[in-house]
Amino acid sequence: MNNFADDEFKPIDETPKPEVKKEKASPSSDGDISDDSSGGRKSLRVPLRILGGLFIIGTAVSLYWARIPGTFNVTEVARKKAVASGHRELDEPLPRGYRTVATTIHLAELLLEKPGGYQSNDWSPMTRIPDNMRNWEQGAIVQLRVVVQGLRYELSRSGPLSGELDELNLADARFNYNNKRWILQSTESQYKQGIGFLEDYLEMINGSTTPGKYFTIRQDQVIDFLGRQQKMLGTYTTNLQNNIGTVTLDTSVLQEEIPEGLEVTADADQQAIEEKANEVSTLRERDDVFYQARGGLFVMYHVMLAMRKDCESILNDTNSMGVMNRVVNELEGACKPMGSPMVLNGSEYGAVQNHSLVLVGHVSKAHFAIKELQRQMAGGGSSN
């Protein structure tokens, strides 16, 4: 019996069947999240790039604004000012005192017109984060006030009993204005008025038919003016010595005899001095003290250059020109440009430079030279 009789015979169809294309599945919810996250990352790239570009540009601008101005030729500055003001022709000699006053005016204008302008009263991060220029301006304006006061009280008086000039009195008041005000009588506006009063004083020097009427170089007056510079150099020396951790030891002689067998311990006062010096060195920014001193020395250097020419006759008469040259040379060394981007505070004989130690060396030598200059001009001769 055939068990397969009831089964139907079905031939095999060997023709290929067309492939059925599978429809693309709809994206799942996970796919939507991944696409959105990648799109979000792409959308964040644009503002991040913008912020990065602004950061780079701001850093470059702030570093450019923080550059310390270079030294200049005081005679060329004075001659250009005389020609521009119509006071003198280019080849005409300048009246006595013209270089000193014109240099003072140029230094005040430099504070306001250098790249970035006057920055001590700015709130921009580009001027506050790198504070080197703000500290430099602080030292420069303090020394500028000393110079204006020296003109007011010493160099502008024809005699001990002569009165003050109103122009210098007003200029002194303007430059002693708060150096950080930015609104309602800003610092810049007051300093510009002070420059204007110095311009009026310069006009008086130029128009005077009597030499020395408004700028006197008597020995006692020049010595008093140098005394102001000497005090400022003493201030710079003290601040820089504290900046490098130098401690002033008590060298006074003991008045009482120490009994035998008594153990001598460290003086409590001396220990307090050392702790205070260490505290100053750690709490105060070293570069702040350094740049404040550099700003003041920048002003002093150019004023002393102008004074050397304006007081040439009295310096030659008292054989003091050589000592004056020593003062100028030390101030010039203190104003040399730095090759390091930051103020280093290494040890005296270490591998790292100590910029404060180098600067205090020039300052202390200039201090000693001015003391010698005063003695020489007073007729006491040099101690060398």
C-alpha cells in the first residue's frame, strides 16, 4: 500500500523570487536623543569659539597696554614743544628752566596718552588683571607731585621772601587729586587742568625778559630740591629692601654690662622686626612694590636729565657736574627695560635673578650720589 498516494505532487518552482525591500524602521526615541545631543554640541561650538577669540584678543590688548613706556630725549621734547607753541625756533636756545618744565608736562601727558590711557581708575579686566601698569602709574604720579611741589616751593622763587606763583599753586592742587576717581571730576580731567597750569607757567618762563625771574637756580634752592629727590630715593630703598626680605638689624651699643653666667637670648624686639619683614614680603605683592618704584624712578630720571642742563652753570661753578652725572647714570640703570615677563625674586647667588635686589642697588647708589651732590654744591666738597 502506497502511503504517499494521497499526497499531491507539487513541482519545485526554481524561478527566483523578487527581494522584498524592508522598510526603514522609524527612529527610536534613543536615536532622537543622540541626534539632539550632537546638534547641541555643535550649537555650543560657535559661542565657545567666540569666547575663546575674545579671550585671546583681550589678553593681547592687555599685555600691549601693560608695556612700560621707554625713555626719551628731554632736549628734543623741549625743542618740539617750543616750536609747536611758537616760543622758539628750532635752532634758538631755550630759556633757563624750559627743559625742566616741558619735561614735567610731557611726563604728565604721557600718563594720560600712552597706550590704554590712564588705567588706575579703570574697571576693565584688561587693565585690572595685569596690574603692573596701575602700580607704575601710582609711583609716577607720586614722583610727579614731588617735582611740581619742588617747582612751587624752591625753583620758582626769586628769593627766600618771594611769594608763590598762582599757576604752580593750582597745578599742585590738581595733581594731588584722588588718582582713582572716574566720575564727577575724574582724575584725568583734574590732571589735564594741572597740565594747563604748567603750560601757563611755561609761558611765563618763555616771555620773561629777566633770566631766572621765574626759574631760579640759587645753590640753597637747588639743594632743597635735591633733598626732595633724596627722600624719595630713601623711600624706594626701604620698600625694595622689605620686598626682598632684608631685615634691618639693631646695631645700637649695649649700655649695661651683662653679668657673667647670664645666658643671652634673642631680643624680642628684633624677633618682631623679623616677623614683620616676613609678613610684608608675603602679604604685599612683590611686583607691586617693584613697579611703583620703577614708575617714580622713570619720572625722576627725566627730570634730573633736564635739571642737569638747566643748572649747568651752577654745576660747573661748584665742580659738581661729575657727581650729577653719577646720579643720572644710576637712575638710567634703574630704568632699563626688563627682559623677563615677570618680576623674579631669587636668592642673591641663585640661578634665578632677583630684580628687586638689582633695582635697590641702583637706587641706593643714586641716593648716595645725591647726598654727595648736595655736599659738593654747598661747598663742603666730596667725601671720596
